[in-house]
Amino acid sequence: MARLKAEVAVAQLNKHGEELCGDCVEVVEGSSTLVVLSDGLGSGVKAHILASMTCKMIATMLRGGLHLDEVVDSLSKTLPVCEVRHLAYSTFSILRIMADGSAYLAEFDNPAVFWGRGDELLSFERESRDYAGKIVKESRFTVQDGDWLVMISDGVLHAGIGGVWNLGWGWDRIGDYLRRVSPWEEDARSLASQLLETTRKLYAGKPGDDATVVVVKIRVPRKLTVLAGPPEKRADDAHVVRLLMESPGKKVVCGGTTSLMVGRELGRRVEVELGSIRDSTPPTGRIEGIDLVTEGILTLTKAADILRDGTPPRHVLRYKTDGPSRLVSLLAEADEISFIVGRAINPAHQSPDLPSELALKSKVVEDLARILRSHGKQVTVATY
């Protein structure tokens, strides 16, 4: 079975008038993807602290190898119970997805998690177990490419109370909404944003409770290879181009000299797309079999600048035709990114008029790689 990637997106609304959200989400990536959602009792600072403590404790202990019964027992001994209402200090949902698709879900007093495939809602076989006097519903199941899961706090469930719906949005209506919308949203971030925006509208812009949405989309990892610069030795040209063409996934060539080298080695024509010129951005090009051909160091630097402020939403980049935006779109879409960096010196980059930060291509690529890793991407850099 192909290795799977769990793409996770989180969106939250604070209760109207509160500066802090009483819900907390913790995501831990590694050999598996662990997602913990906790809803603190009440709202404001106290709820925020309780939910944050619950999330951190669960994530840390599970990551350390403790079993769920040990985690719940530790929570019950550490965090307080409301003396007035005798309610749990905080609720939680724990979702762990392995790379082979096997998954585990534990739910304690949170709204039931949604699991879908296309426009179909799937059902969990839940087993109720008593952990330290607390009833936790557990599920073990297998996900596949194209599946999606949505975790929510009860602030989403109750949206619309006293307005659109007397008893709130409700689990069934949210499920119907997700069945209609999910197949059309290609990434987790878009679906999370749309679900939360609908929640905000149902509250008429004044949420009566903290509302949290966690969307998990399952897919085969997307791969991207970026070739930037010819190798230091001309004899390595054919090897580097072969590496690029044999790499799985999409392919990008950055640099005028680099694109000419690729065209020469492949025996293919290099064309310039003059319509892609925007402001001071050089035009993109076209080579058969390559997904994107751009100018080199300026495009890489501008892409890093864009990503440094966070990844723009997919719909913002979709219709941009300039090189940096198209490169950012491909980088944002990919899960695993390989940079092949040639160390041949470009005489144009030795100009004293060129900003010093653009003088070293390898430095720009390393900076870009660092930013991408901070966004959760797996990045490798090889030099020739």
C-alpha cells in the first residue's frame, strides 16, 4: 500500500468579547500524524488554560509512548473538576493516523468526528471504555487516499441557536454540509476556512461560544523537484538533467542558463512566455515535460519572501501568472520537495549592482528550504 500523507488545517473563532479561545489544538508530525482537540470548560482565560494543558499533556505523553489509560489517569489527577457543575475540566478528541493508513480515534465528550470519502459520510465502529471513571469512545479504522476527517468543538455544533435554528446547526446538518462541500475543496485549509466562515455567519458575526474546526485530508504525498543552476562541472550536465526527469512528481527549472542546459540535454525547444511579465519579474518559459520554467535567483528570492509571511491561500495563487507566484503555488502544494542546486558561477551575479543577498544561489535555496521546513514540508538539498 502506498504511503499516505495526512494534511491538517485548523481554524478557530473566539467567543464574542473574549480575547483568548477556550479550545486548543495540538498537531504532532512524525512517523504518524497526531491531532489533539480539547475544549476547556466555559470560555476566556480559564478555559484557554485548561484546554491548553490538556492538549499539551496528551500530545507529550502519547508521543512519549504512554497508553491512553495512563494519559487519562494522569489528566484526572492533574486537572480540576468544576465544583459547581461537577463537569469535566475539558473534553478531548485524539486522532492518530499512520503512514500505512491505519488510524485510531478516542473521543471524550466532544462532538463526534466526521469521516468522509468524496460526498459519502462513513461511520465508525465505536467502543466505549471506562478510563479512570471517564467513558471514552474508541475507534480503529483504515483511511485511504481521498478520505477526509473533520473534528469540531461544540461551538460549531451550536451555531445558529436562537437565530437560524432553535437548537443550533446540529451534527446531521453539518454532515450534510460537509458531504456537499468537501469534494470541491482540494485542500484542508480551504475546507476548514469555509466551514468556520459558515459558523461565523450562523452566529451573525457574534459567536456565542468558542468554535474550532480541524480538517484532515488524506492523500498520497505530492512530490516536487526544483533544479536551480547548472552543475559546477559541465560533464555533470546530463546526470543532473536525468536526475530531474527521473524524479517522481512535478518538475521546476529555475534559471535562464539552466533552462538552456535542460533543453540542450533533452533535445527540446525552450520558449519564453512574454505574457507572464509582471512589474520587474522576469518572464517564465516553457519546456516540454517540465511543469514550470522560471528565471533563477530573483524568482527564488521573491518566492522566499512570499512564503516568509505564510503560505497564501490556494485560490489567491491560482490565477497568478508571474514566476514567483507560480513557484510558490507548486511549493505550497507539494509535501516532499527536492532541490538540485548547481554550483556553476553565473557571471551576471558577480555584478556590484546586484544586492548582496542575491549573490549566492545556494544561500537563497537554503533560506527557502528552511522556510518550507517550518511549514511542515520535507525538504532535501543536493548540490553539484
